[in-house]
Amino acid sequence: MSKHIKTIKCPQCGSMRATQLREDHYRCDSCSTEFYLDSDDITIHHKLETEPFHKSAATARLKRLPLVILAVTVFFSLIIIGLITLGSSREGSSGMGSGEAGMSYSIEELATFTTTAGRPIVVIFGTARPTSSSNVDDAKGFVSFFDGETQKLVKKIELLDVKGRIQNMDMRRFGDGAFYIVFNEAHLYRLDPSTLDMTEVHGEDYKRPELSQGFAKVVFYYSQFGDALEVKTNLGESFVYYPIADKIYTEREAYFAPLETLPAPKVATHFSFSLESSDYPNKQLQLIRYRRLEQDGYPCEYPRFQWRSWDGEDFLISSTSEKRARLQGYEDLTPGAYYFSPGVLDASEDQILITFKPTAADDAKQMLRCLDAQTGKVLWSYSDDENNLHSGSVASRFAGGYVVVNNRSSYVISNEGKLVSSTDYRKLIEGHS
């Protein structure tokens, strides 16, 4: 039977280039596939063969294999090292900074005071928790003490009984010279300014039968009424307690306590700004120097000076308030001066430190001013260009000047009113906590 194939194509790659090996048997010049023709049914049958094995090519591939393995190993090693480094970086950092590996810190409050040795101290209150935990209940309280002048860490105390987030805290200095600190309305601590030791105080420590069941809640009583605690016992009874005087009252009884006769009173001088008045909104705020009878730790009522009008009479303080404050006299220390958003930061026999805005403008900057406590003469003034000072700042005085702190930073001001240094303690805590 005759053959009628017009074109021979490789059944594997389609190439029309082929070499005849023998009758009806061909090899593709492109892919080396051999195929042959069946004369009976004019179909193409093919036999697939792979490219011949060459020893030299195999040897080259084997030589390249270690390099390939090495490259892959290095690639994955770099990835693993990067992941470990990233993980360590995340673990050792937090929103508030971290001073110890694996710990996250949150700063709640800054304060300052002067030790009995005359050194200024900046106090940082906060909580710390493992970065491996997202549960705030795993946090524990801490207190760090820094020298306010040198910014060196002096002491750190872990408050193991203060757990979880600090919802609120307050600190006051009582008449016995010690500082008292309340955390979360549940924990009361006493801080010794000479040793920087902190001791938790419980209700039963006061040896009062009314407090023998312990505190269910403890806060400071209104600061206007002196060195007192407002407590609720575990039996649900509420009292106002003056620990230094060891006097305890119901809240109703506490209102009349400032009228009691003091066993050994003395005359003390204080300073206060008058309050804004709705009766006289255009009255200038005044810096008042006043004297009153008092005894450390006993019930009292600090005077509130505010211009009022009653029955046609104008007064800065009522006769009733004078009696409750045991007031002995007062005067405007700086007549004619203008103060806006003012506050008294520190006072002593020779000078006082105040903060205020010099004008009522919204963009007016808060400034510091040091005055002679006897004459009211301006000793120096200081204004912060970054406007970080505010009426809620606190200050401590030492031989070199003042340390003033706000909610995150401190400023050392010399006795001449010059800025010596400023420190962001929220950053500094990262290296010392």
C-alpha cells in the first residue's frame, strides 16, 4: 500500500526536522525522539527516549549542590535570627519603657519632697508587669526614688500588695513629718523621709477598737480639714480619724471638730490665693498671707478667701469662717499684682514659690515666681518656653534652689531663678526601673 504522508512532524515537539534512520524510522533533530511510520493504517507511532546521560553534566550538578544547600541554610538562618531579634525587641519594650528584660512599666504619678538630710527627691509611682502577660491584674506596684538634682536612682521599692492597675493614688505630708500614700483606696503606706522606707499601715495598727477589724476602704479626708483619714472598716462602719492626735469622729462629728480647743496651740503663718468670686467676677485674685492657731495633727479648717457680698456687706472671709479657721490675722502680700490660674508650690519663713499666668490670654504661659515671704518682693521669675509648667505642679526646696515636677518631668531651678536642668522621668525610668 502506498504512503501518502506529505509532511513528517515529530509527535513529541512538532518539529519538521527529522533524520531517517532506516525505512519508516526517523529521529527528531530537535528533541531526539524516535518515531516510525505504520504503512498499513498510515498512523504515526512514537518511542520516547530521554536525552543521553552525560557524566560531566552530572558531576557539575553535584559540585553545585553544596553551594545551593549553603545558600538555603544562610537564607533561613537570617530569617530565624531576624524573628528572634524582633521578638526580643518587642518583649523588652513597652508604651512606658522597660528597664528590665521582659517587664512593661506604667508611670502613674510623680512627686517631690526634701529629705531630712536636705536632699531633693523625685518620686515615681507606677506598676510593672511581665510583657508576656496582657492581663493588667498581673501588674504590681513600685516606687522609685531619684535624687532630684543629680537624677540618680537612690532606691526602688516593690509594693507586692498593690496589684493590678493603679486607679488612683494620693500623697500627703502630715504634721509628724512623714508622708502618707493611698493606693486604689485600699492600701495606706507611711514613707519615712529620712530613710525612704515605706511601711503599709493597717487599721489594727492604730490600736483603736473602732479600727481593729481593718480597712475596707481608706482615703484622705478633705485637705481643708487637716491630717485625717476617711475610713470604712470591714464591718461597714465609717469614721474620720486623725492619727497624730489619735482622735476619731463620725463624719457629722468631724464637721464640728475644728471648733474644739487645742491642748497646746501655736501661731503659724501660711499663704493662699483667694478664689474667683461670682459676686465680684472682676476682682483680682490676691496672694494672702495669714496666721492661725494650730497644733500638728489636730482637727482644723484652713481658711478660704473669696470676696462675697451678704446683707450689703462685702468681705473676703466671713466671721464664722474666721472662727473655724482660728484665724489670727491676714493681709494681701502683693497688692496690685495680677494672677491667673495661680498656686502656691512651696513656702518657708524667708521665701515662697508660686506659679501663675501673668495675663488672662488663652495662650499665656504658666510661670514660676519666687517672693520674699516677709515683704512680697519679687526675687526672680522663670518662664518655661515649652509651657510644661502648670498650677498642679509640685515643688521641693533644697540648698541649690528648687525642684519642680509636673506629671512627667522635673526642672531644677537655681536660687537665682535659672534653669539648671530638666529631666523627662518617663524616659529615665526605662534605664533604672
